[in-house]
Amino acid sequence: MARTTKPLTDADCRNAKPRDKDFSLFDGGGLFLLMKANGTKSWRFKFTKPSGKPGLTAFGDYPALSLSEARAKRDEARSLLATRIDPIEHKRQVKRDEANSTLNSFEAIARDWHAKSAGKWTPDHARRILGRLEADIFPAIGQRAIADLNTRDLLAPLRRVEERGALDLASRLRQHIDGIMRYAVQTCLIDTNPARDMTGALAVRKATHRPALALERIPELLQHVENDGGRTLTKQALRFTLLTFVRSSELRFMRWDEIDANRAIWTIPASRTEIEGVKHSHRGAKMREPHMVPLSHQALAVLEAIHPLTGRFDLVFAGDHDASKPMSENTVNQALRRMGFDTKTEVCGHGFRAMACSALLESGLWSEDAIERQMSHKERNGVRAAYTHKAEFLAQRRMMVQWWADWLDANRTQFIPPHDFAGQGDKVIPLRKGKAA
């Protein structure tokens, strides 16, 4: 008759004392508590492998692993053996799977994608992308195996961003996730990209364009600028912005050493030396490549008028209280509001760009390529960009900015439509609208 093993009790396990040699307390079904001479109590499971060979594995130490927990592990192991699975090999496989899961988690792959993509971004932009992922995506799905994620899983954290009203952020995060999952496909971690099906799933904020005056109101604007009683440098900033129609940061962070007065060229660098304590002061040209801005006679005259005010400093448009820092980003718009314009519905500093672009197009004189290059817009067609991104169209653009400045002068007292002014005299050499030679 087989010997019956009396199951252990918690008291048996708790009261067991070490001896000179190790000894075992049996619970039955192959489970026993090994009482070591050093006082350690360790749960062991003895069994026969599917191959017929003896096997022995450890579950953990008592009391960290209680008697009931040890029995549960024994029962799980016996269930595996009933299906001819070696519990030791099963444990090793689970550890391997966990290691692979960590290695191929969404966060791990996302960081790998970020590291490999960072070379095409500015350091500031790369930091922003990683910061967005760390704040809103990694806490939700970062530890999930990337192969286990479906469209619904990927949308879940985006929905939370959407619910708090950050629609632009949600859209950017969707693009980042799509890039990460596409990278996972390319590196053979997954077969298909579930992020593709997120297109159109998120709410989109209605696009709002920067307000710009109708060209017919140009004389009104010029008269207000002329009669403005504010700070002299502010008035000149308005004039220079209108004459060059550059972006706010390109203007505010402008340095004197960027100007070549002899050639009448202002070269906006791809990036600038950062000014301590001034946000985004490292920014240069919007497209992150040097941008040449031809200067009209009128623009050069404005710089000559400014030079006695800030010429001894680095910044052309230096701040009123601290010349080492630029004028406020709100200076131009505040001046427009002081003149009576609503900068949300009528015109803002950025709106000068739209006004200039409209007039140049309506004149019929200038090629679209030259206008786009003057506006420092990025070519959206990749094939076309390969042929045009190096073309500066500088000769045509010199005539263009001079025509624009002359047209503004002509509109100081009354409105003259661009196409009418284009036909007056020999101010410019007419160029057919279309592609530049």
C-alpha cells in the first residue's frame, strides 16, 4: 500500500527549525518545503518529465511564498505535465517571452524610431516629439508588446488627448504613432500597420487663417502707420515687416551682421545663437535653411533710420528695456491695435505676408516660383523640390520687392490696383506669370 503523506499546515511551516543538515517537509503531490541548515525555507517541486527523467524545480522561499501559493504553483505545474509540457522549460520560455516583450515593447520601438529619425529634426523638435510620447502615449501603451497592439489600442490614448480639447496635439501624436508602427513593419516586427486605420478617426480643429486687410485698405494702413505716435523702433518694425513680409521670429531675432547693405541682401540663417532666457531665440529661417531676402531701397532706408537706435547692439529690433533681448512678439500686433485695427478679424503682422502675396500675384508680373521662394514656402512636391530648392530666383526677386515697395509708396494717398500699377512706366521688366526660367 502506498504511503499517504499528511498535508502540511501553516503552523508546520512556521514552526520548522533548522538542524545540522537540510531536511524536507512533504506536502504531497511532489511539493515539499526544504528546511536548510542556514534557516532558509524553500519550496521545491519534484516530478517526472515528459521524457521520463526526474525533474526538480524551486518555486520560492517561505514565508514570502505562502503554503497556499506554493500549492497553486504545484497544481499549475501538474496541469502542464498532464499536457506533456515540462514546467521548467515552460518557465524558461515565459522569461524569454517577457524579455522579448520588453525588448519589442511599443516604448522600446518608439525610442528606437525616435533615435533613428532625430537626424532629420532640429534638437528642439526632437525633444518635443519625445516629450509628447512620454507624457501621453507611453504611460498608456508603452509597455505593451508592439505586435499585440491593434487600431483600437492605439486610438485609446489619443481619445484621452482629444477629450481634453488638445486636438492639434492629438493629430501630431497620431502622426508619430503612424511613423513608429510603419518603422515596426519595416524592421519586420509586425506585418501590417494598424495605425493606418486611424486616419479620419480624430476630431479636427477648423482651420483659421491669419487676418489680412483687403488690398483696397492698404492706403488706410499706411496712413495709420505714418501717423502713429508710438515708439520709433516699433513704427520702423511695422514698416520693415510690411516691406519684407517675413515671419515674426525671423524679424525679432534679426542681427545686424546678417545684413549685407552693399548687396542689399539680408540672409536669415538656418538657426541663430540662442539668447539666454528668450524662448525660441535659436530660430532662423522657417524652412531650416538659409533664406536670402533682397532689400528694396525703402527697406534699406528703414535700416538706416534704425541704425542710430540699435546699431551698437547685436539685435536690429532690440527690446526697449533690455537691448540684449528682442522686442516682444506682440509688439507689432499691439501697435496695430493701438491704431484701431482688430488683430483677430482685420489684420495682424503675419497677415502682411498674405497681402504681399496677393498683390504680387494680381500684378501678373512675377513667376509663382519666385513668389514662393520670396515667401520662403517649402515646395510640397518632392520631385519638383529636387529641381527648384536650390534656385533662388534672386534677380527676379530683387525687382519684385522693389516693385512691391514702389507700389506701397504709390498707395499712400489712394488705392491703385496691382495690375494697373504693373502697367505704369518702366518700373520693372514684366515677366510672364508661370514658371521661372
